[in-house]
Amino acid sequence: MIISKKLTAERLEEIKNHPISYDDDSPKLTQEQISRLKPFHEAYWTVTPVKKTISIKIDADILAALQSLGRGYQTRINAILREAVMNGKLG
């Protein structure tokens, strides 16, 4: 049975400190070998996310703070949301 663990700072440290076992099936690679690696489907890494137009309500003070930084406040909102999603900070 697989027990799911949240990716916390403690869990990341546990993963970093776990010893790596190299063998014939998974040999240690040299820096030169690593530099030659590339994705199997390179097109996957160049995909531009599809933008959707939505209507949301944001607290006026938060919106004002983001707009006060100049042009691109919607891009900043998207970046903040993306970081929250990628770091599991939902809910």
C-alpha cells in the first residue's frame, strides 16, 4: 500500500537525504551525459497555456496593490495563482 505524504519542507529534506542506489539499470551519469539529455517530446516543453476569460471579484485593496506596480497586473495575478497551485497551497 502506498501512503501519500504532503510535500512539506520536512518531506523534501527527507527525500534529499535518502541515499541513491546506482546499478546497471540506473547508472550514475556524468555532467556531459546530463548536458546531452533532452525531452522525448520537445514540443511538450514549448506549449503555451491556453488563456480563458473569466469574471472574478478581488478585494479592492489587493487589486489596487497589484495595479500600483504598473502594467501587467493581470499577469502578476496569474503568476501568483500559478505559484500557489504548483506549491500545493490550495484551499
